[in-house]
Amino acid sequence: MATDSRPARSPGALPGDDLSALAWVHGELRRSLEAAHKALRRYLKESDAIGGSDVDAVDPSVLRGARAQIHQAVGALELVGMPALARMLRASEAAVQRLAARPALVDAGAVDTVERASFAALDFIARQLAGKPVSPVMLFPQYRAVQQLAAADRIHPADLWPLDFQWHALPAEPGVPPRASDDDARGVMEGLVLALMRGADRGMLAAASGFCAELGAGAAEGREATLWRMAAAVYQAQALGLLATDVYAKRLASRLLAQLRLAVQGQHDVSERLAQDLLFFCAHARPAEGTAPRLAAVRRAWGLEPHAGADYETPRLGRFDPALLALARKRVASAKEAWSAAAAGESRRLAALGEQFALVGESLTRLLPVGERLAQALQGAAAQAMASGQAPATPLAMEVATAILYLEAALDDGDLDTPELGARVQRLAQRVDEVRA
């Protein structure tokens, strides 16, 4: 079996170190996607105005225009070498193309789905530019939604895993008896598949790992042996609780059974797509030194990093419209300037504090956990300063300034889903209230 000795690139890494092209693409991408969203919203508004019974009367060219804008964004991402992100937006393009072919499917939910995918893509790039890269696999919740809207045949988190797959030989495992790919093996595999689909315990998963290892030992062709040894590693990781047995992992069993049936018929060509999916789960299992030798062998052969993969079930990217974030940054900057001037004794700036902090409060309530608590504290501080007609006392001026600086940094960072953010916001509000008392 031909192999490539080069280690695989880290699944979370992006090609290239120059971010200038990425910064340019971010701006172009935002403009293209905003144009697509406006076109979709326009079509939805017009179809609602005409009425569902006459939806075909709405000009479908609006939808085709939205698809063209997304297609342009896909091309830009491919140009700078971001295939996973391009695949994500290609799914959005396919979804809009299906909507154009079947206008009756266009509703608020469908438009929201496309917009959320765009928001996630923009958030992903923003984090790269901020020096806080995340794995493209974290785009999967939005990718899955647009793929479902597009009625795609395949929806899998490995689609977003940026690894150029190469076959590597896995060493034979000492003490594992070889098992031929014959009718007896097929019968055993069919029983295992039924058990695994019903929700097997760790003992059954360990048995599946051992069975696949035996098939790997008995395989005559190198890639076939590698495939079964990778499957053995996946089931070993599940048996040890290092990998969740989700719907995507469960489907591996039926695909492996189909591979075995082909081998029984004398067809020993193996599916590279199946092998890459198996490798994906090996990469996303939690590391465990010394307790999962089959998993460790796969990780070594492909040079996979020794840490667990990204969470592809919890939506973390694109939770907010980038326009809302930009507006919040603008409001916080204005409030910062006004508060600084008022604290320096410019009494003419006091009158505007109420309106400016009310706008800040609106953004905080929409974007931050317990944001309304800090909004109330800041608006109370602004009202107190306005009522006094004088520069705020030094302790109050400092606490409000500290809160504003934190908000400015948090919004610039864009990472508004960190677990500690809510507690910090709560503490800032408490400190402002304490000095107001």
C-alpha cells in the first residue's frame, strides 16, 4: 500500500500565515452575504404581501440573485484556501437554489437558516483574524441546517474537517487472531450491527473493536487492513468512554457491514470516504495515554494532535448578527467618549448620557448573558450623574469606565459565549451599584 510519510496538518489549522488576504475576504464576504440576505428578505416580504396562494407571482430572479451572491462568496473563500468554509456556504447556495426551484418553501424559518449559516461563517473568520482560531467543525450545527434545507443526501461533521486524507499503514497488533471476510464473519457483523443500533453497552462496543481488529489481521490488502484497524480504534474509544456514540458514529456500523459484504463477494476495494470518517472520530476522541492502544496507533500514524476534537453539536459560532455587534461597538464607543468627557468636568455632555446609555443597555440586553443587569446599573449611574448636574464622583466614574472598557474589549474579541462572561458582567454591575449607594 502506498503511503505518505508526512504528518497530517492539524485539523484546526488554516493554510498560510498571511492574514491580509483573509481580512480582505472578510469584508467582501460580509458585503456579498448581506446582499443575499436582503434579497431573501425582500422575496419573503413580497410573497407575504401577495399571499401564499399566489406565491409564483413573485419574481424568482430575486432568489437567483441571492444565490449568485452566495456563489461569489464561495469563490472568494476557495481563492484564499478555506475549503471547509467554502463547503459550508456552498451548502447555503444549494439551499437557496432549491428555494428558487420551489418558491413555496420560502418562509421565515428558511431565511433564518441561511442567515445563521452566514453569521457563523463571518464569526469563524473574525476569530481567525483576532488570533483565536477555532476548528471549522464547529460550523456543523449551521451546516447541518442548510444541508437539510437543501435536501442533501449526506450530512456529516467530517465534511468540515480540513484534512487532506492520505492512506497510512497501521502496524499489525500482536496477539490478534486473523479472521477471514467470509459468510461467518458477515453473520457476526450483522448481529453486532443490530446490537449497536439498539444502543450497545461498553462490553458490546469492546467486542466490536476486537472483531474489527481480527478482520484487519485477516485482510490480504493493505488498505482493507487499515480500514478495519481504524474501525477497531473507533469502537475501542467508544468502549472506554472516550468518544460519544452519537447518530453519526452509530451509522458507521451499517457502512462497515456494507464494506464487509463487498469483501465476502470478492470485492476488496475500500471506501476512502468511510476511512476518512473513521479517522475523523479517532481525531475527535478524548486522549487517554496507555489505555487505548488501537486509538493511539491511528493517532501516531496520521500525526493527529493529542487533544479532543471540536464540539460539533453545540452552536457557538454566529449566534449574533454581525450588524448587531457592529452597532453595539459603536454605541459603547460613543458612551465611553461621553462618560469620559462628563467625568472630566464637561457638564454640557451630561444631558446626552441618558440616551447614550439607554442605547448601550439595549445592545447589552440582546447580546450578553445577564446583560440587562449591567444595563440597569449603567443607566442608573448615568441618571445619577445627570441629576447631580456635576461630574460624577471619582469612585463612580472609575467603576463605570471600567465596565465600559470591559464591554469594549469583549465586543472586540467577539467571544460572547465563554462560561465566565455572565459572572463577570454580574460582578461589574454589582460594583457600579455599590459605589452609587
